[in-house]
Amino acid sequence: MEGTMIEISVMTDQLGLDFESAVKQLAHWGVEWVDLRGGIYGKGIDDVTDSEAERAKDALVEHGLRVACLATRLASPWKDHDLWDERDWEAELEHLDRLVELAKAFNTDLLRVYAYRKPNPDAALDRPDLEKYMEPVSQRLREAAEVAAGQDIRLVLENETFSLVGTCSELRQVLDAVGHEALLACWDVANGWACGEQPYPDGYDQIRDSIGYVHIKGAKSQTGDPDAYGGVALVGQDDLDYQTILSALVSDGYDGKIALHPHHNLFLDAYKLRDEANPDLKVTWLTLQRMREILAGIG
């Protein structure tokens, strides 16, 4: 990418196409990197078999694409977990071993992970008492980071509204408690705002020295209140200042990737995209164009 070392990755399940068609389309757009999450022959990346992984890898190689990150559901907030049950963690460690195998198969050194479900998960602004959960969460993530580090893999912890870690402030607390170089932040710029934290500079300043990955989607403010989160929106027609955010990342030496996952299904009607033959494809293309424009202009 001209002007910056930051490169763009796209989640293959965001195009409204089957996996191999999505790979072909991304190659046609000149994309070089992808994230693997869902839609891989009808499965999420966590559940693919060896033969399905080999088939997916063959498709990627055929079209010259490389895998930036496996967007896993380790410590998922969408699954019931008992943080104080050793058997629960043993099952997670077995799953991590499988994810490491998949990372090796796809030649990537990044696994996206979470920090479990918070109470009242549907209320993003109702943030948890993190100290109540810090001991088991930090112990688990530290052990996971040690396993990953032993295989030259890094874990990137996403701030997710459903999770115990939704804001960058919460991310900072967990990263500090874990204290392992193989656990970094996966900064979802919009998610922190949804949890009541201003993404920039407030959120960014909390984690600026610990960012290992960045997730990009648009977000708008509430009518009449520019500081309040108002929902997901189309990048380029939203209220997140990605020009400033990406410029700050470059200025601070971030040379990782940004992954696009625009959450198109949440705003199609607002932008009159519902009638597109494939609105998912349209939104991903518009998001890709906008990110390329911004990055090309950053020196």
C-alpha cells in the first residue's frame, strides 16, 4: 500500500458469497490479505476439519491470498463458560491446541480471542465490575498466551460489546493483569464507542503501545449528540474519523494490518442498499475503497 506500511485484510465472510467465490472476488479487487472467521464451507474457522482447511488453503494459494488472522471464538462471549470451573478451561486449552494447528496450516501467527461474556450482555453501556472476574480471566489468558508463544503465535484480544472487555480501558486492565508479550490488543474502533468510550483519543491512548490488530467498521452518532454512539454505519458516510485514527497509528509506528468487517446487515436500509443484487458485496467494496483512499494519503 502506497504511503504507509499498514495493509488491509478483509474477512471472507463479509461478501455474501461462498468461500471460494469470495476468495476469487477479493483477488480481483487486488486484496492480498484475508481474515478467516465464518462461511468456510458452511463452518466457522474453529470447526473446520483438516480436509476443509486444506481445501481452503488451496483456494487461497490459487488466487495469491494470504491469511492475516484467524478470527477465532476462543473465550467466546457467545458461549456459556464457568470461569471458576477447571474442566471448562481444560476444554478451552484443547481448543487452543487445535487453533494453533490451524494457524500453522494457514501460515499465520495471529489468533483473535475474546474475554468471555459479561453479565447483561445485550446492554453494551452496562459495563461489568471487571475486578470480580480479573483473576480467572487473566490466569486463563496468560496460560493461553504462553501456549501461543511456544508456537511463535500471538493472541489479539478484541474489545467486544458482549464481553467483559468492551472498552480500551478494560482492554488495558486485562493486558496489564496478564502481562505477557504474546497477548496484544485487537482494537475494534467502533465497539469501544458502543460501550460508552470515545474511540479517539480516549480509547486509543489507553492501548496505543499494545495494539496488535485493528478491526474496522463504520459507526454513527446519535442525532443531536455527537459524542453518543448511535449504531453501525457505512464507512465513509459515518462519524468515525478514520483519517485521524489511521494517521495516529502510522505516526506511532503501527505496521500491522486493519481488518474490514463492515456489519452491512445492520444499516442497509439507511443507505438504500437493500435493493442491490448483493448488498454485502457492495458495502465491503465501498469500505475497501475508503480505507485505500485514506491509507494512500498518509505519508
